[in-house]
Amino acid sequence: MANVVFKVGDDVSTDIIYPGRFMATVLPTETPQYAFIDYPEFNARIKKNEFPKGSIIVAGKNFGCGSSREQAASCLKGPDFVVVARNFSRIFMQNAINLGLKMVICPTIEANEGDDLEITAEQVVNQTSGKSFPLIPMPKARQAIIDAGGLIPFTRKLVLEAQGRG
Amino acid sequence: MGMTMVEKILARASGQSAVKAGDVVEPKVDLAMSHENGALVINQFNEIYKDTGLEARVWDPSRIAIIFDHRVPAESSKTAGNQKKIRDFVARQGITKFHDIRGDGGGICHQILPEFGYVRPGKVVVGTDSHTTSHGALGAFSFGIGATEMAAVWALGKVLNVEVPGTIKVVCEGKFKRHVSPKDLILHLVGKLTAEGANFKVIEFHGPAIESMPTSGRLVICNMTVEAGATSGIVPPDAETLRYLKEEAGVTEVPELLGPDADAVYDQVITINVSKLQPQIACPHTVDNVKPIKAVLGVKINQIVIGSCTNGRLDDLAIAAKILKGKKVAKGTRMLIFPASTRIYLQALKKGYVAAFMEAGAVVMNSGCGPCLGVHQGALADGDVALATTNRNFKGRMGNPNAEVYLCSPAVAAASAITGVITDPRKRGE
């Protein structure tokens, strides 16, 4: 079970998650300091490491739309957030899978900041409201990459196999 | 069963006779493009080879393109460091399609790729930039990916586990009225589909209004398909594509024109009569918040911007120069113009557009992406309102979350620069 620490609406763009003005910063160890920086209170709490690993961000439809900047995924991976959204934008979803950021697609999710959620293989149970919401599995095509822990280890294995050393 | 354009291209690129939407394929990549975020791609690329004992070599240096455009010339020592790191990598790997910060041959990646003939019909193009959708204008399947995905492409020469997207067919009938342009068409379409309406899908454009549209206009509409969430936009290549490749991109060989089958299966078909379109405006703070211009006439504008990978091409500048020539930018309004490439800049100089802009009071900047996404020059103050021919108006996009951005065509931007408020170019008699 984990706590919802931040809630946002529909169509949250990567300009909100990680504004373009910080794009020269690329290292995943450095990007979390700029996550949601235009929401100063939430950003300050991220910088102070206030959130336990697995804390939940709840979002509406089309989370991560806009730019392909990978910092928008790496800045949330650093503090190990789980993003539960009604659905995700394509490039953000692929970036998150590639970096091992945990996402849950839950088209009917209803939750508020402070609620406790339990995420199972089939559903999200809001322990606070007592309601449960079915989730949609990640695209099958990408499951192998999720299982490998991200695209870097997955690709490394392929490169080694190509050399006959896998 | 017939195939859509993207199904045909992906079948060919993955060595299969046929594929359909939903199939999982691993297409070979013909061109892999990055800009300054190549610095992050390099980190991830090196990470793949870490502790393997193998030398990190890209699969094919002739198929990688790197264009500096987001922060040119460098605005900080950090960016300069990233650019230096990329320059060193390019030299070490033997990457030839490299466009450094130069007055000859520099510019915005989505103009450089078509302009230098790097994109061909029927090919697979990936880029670490969401507006890589642009290159569907030349009949390629071209889509944006993240830096880690690109690192895998550099290593393997293919994109792993791609789900063949379904296709929305958009048929554009009629003829554009005066001062109504491809930008108005795509803004209208994004408003109609909404920001997620084409998520994980391709938009294939058809109809007489597309057939009579120059490649520069096709680049505008494909560019902004991503604002409806689309994986890519695509236009079946035709005589205009051949003309562009030969006359403007200097491509000598004649490419094959790969089109969709007549009995291709589409998820949805939308028909738009462009004759009925009026100028469209995307209002703050989402690109799908689109209204006809009459709904926002008179909104006071602090900064007008013409340029970007969407509308910084020569015919965009020609429209703006015609409207601005002999006029003045309104007091209290600033105007920034940044051509999409240095070649376009030079052409605009020779045609007298740059003089017309400067004499009107506009600031003509070097080619680049900076102002569009608030990373380099042209930042807005709290409470400022901008009107731009760029592609996004999300909160914070132009560098300040307490500012507002409206999106429009070059004609609307130029007419509004003279009055200082959102103005319908059709009403000014230019």
C-alpha cells in the first residue's frame, strides 16, 4: 500500500513535469531537483526527499504529452514515484518503460492526495474510499523490456548475444 | 486486405510481406536524428556497453544525423559542454550528417533533414524530438523517441518492439481562402481530435487540398500531428515530393513513391473542407484549445514570434514580409523572427524580407529552437501574452508559467504585430 502524494489533471505536458529551461541538465541523478518545479511546494518536498519510495502521483488522461524529453521520466524515476494515470502519452510511456519508472494505466481511477492505494495485478484499490478500479496491462510488446528492468540491460543482452557471448 | 502507408513501410522495414495494426515489429532504421539531447543519448549508449568488454561503436555512422538547434550559440557553459561532448563523439564515430553551429548549413533539425535530402519516401526515420513527425511530409514513417530508445537504435540499427499503429485518414477537400493556411488546418484538426485523440495512431493526409499543397505546408501539418498525440503524420508521396527532393534538396536519384493500398483499413476517416476554414488560434494553455480567430480578436499581445520547425520557412517569411513591409510593429509589442535554417535566412536576406522585418521594428534572430520552448532567448515576463507561429502553448512553454501563449499562422502573427492585438489578416486588406 502507498500514499497519493500529488494529484494532477488531464493533459499534463512534459513542460509541466520538467520545463524546457532545465533541459541542459541530463543526468538522472540531477533531474529530480527540477521535477514539477512550477509547483514549488511539491518540488520542495521532492528536493528534501520527503517521500518514501513507491509514493504515488495520480493523473488524468494523456499524462506526459508534448516533448520527447526523457528528463520528464528520469526526474520521477529518481524519487521512485509510481504514476497512476487514466492513460499516458506514447513517448512518455516508452521513456518510462525504458528507464524502469513504474506506471499504472487505470482509466477510471478516482483518488485524492492523502488516499492510500493498493495496486494489484488487476486493479487499483483505493483503501481510503473503499472503491476499486480495474487497470489495463502495459502493452505486450514492451513487457520484455519491463521484465529486463529497462531498455539498457535489455539492449546490452542483445548486443552480447550478437557477439555470441550472451 | 490492403495496407495503410505506415503498414507498408513497416512491413518492408521489418522484412515481412504484410503487417497490420497491432502487430509487433522491429523495423530497420534508415535515419536516426538527434540534437543537443544527443549528449544524453551518448551517456545511455555508453551505458549499454559498460562492463561488456566491447567497444561502443554505432551501427552505421552514415545513418545518424545530429543537428545543433535547441541552444545555439550555447547560452551556458553547461550547454557548451554538451555540444563539445557531441562534437567529440561525432568525430570519433565518423558521423557525417552533423550540423554544427554555422551560418552555412545550420538550422533547426526538422528543416535541415528535408533541406539536405536526408529524408526519402518509404523510409523509417526516428528522432529524439517529438516533432520528428514532420518528415511524414515526404512520405517517410517518422516518429519521436526518447534518448534511451535512441541509444538502442545506435547500437542495433532497429527499433525494438514497435506496435504497428492504427491510422486515421484525414481527407482535405476544397481550396484555402486568402490568408488561411496549412497551420490553420492543423490547428483545426488538433482542436477537433483533442490532445489525445490520435495517441498511438498515425494520421494519413489525403485530398485535393493536400495534393496542391507544397512540401513546406505538408511539413507544417505533419509537424503538429503530435499535438493530437499522433505517433506520426504522413502524406502519400507524389509529384510535389519529387519536385521538392530534386529542386530544393538536390537529390539526384528518383525515389520510389510508396502509397497506401486503395482498400487499406483505417480506424477512422475524417473529412475537412478547407474552403470553409477561417484563421484558427490555439488559446492558453493547451494546443487543442482551438478557436476561430473571431473569438479572440483584440487580445493585447506583448510578444509576437514567427519561426520554429513549424512556421519558419521561406513562404512563411514571405507572407509576413508582405504584410509588414512599410509598416511598423506596434508600440508596446516586441516582435521576434527566427528562420528555420541558415539557408532560409540567406534566401530571406536576398529577397529583402529581413530588411522589411527590421525596418518594421522586428528583431531577426539566428536559426534555432530557443524561444519556442523557453530555453534560449525571448523569455516572457509574468503576465506577458505571446502570439506565436510555434507549436506548443503549455504552461511554462516560453520560459514562464505565469505567461500566456497563443498559437497562430504567420499571416495572423504579422497582422497582429502591426496592431499589437490579435488581428484578422483578412480584414486589413493586405
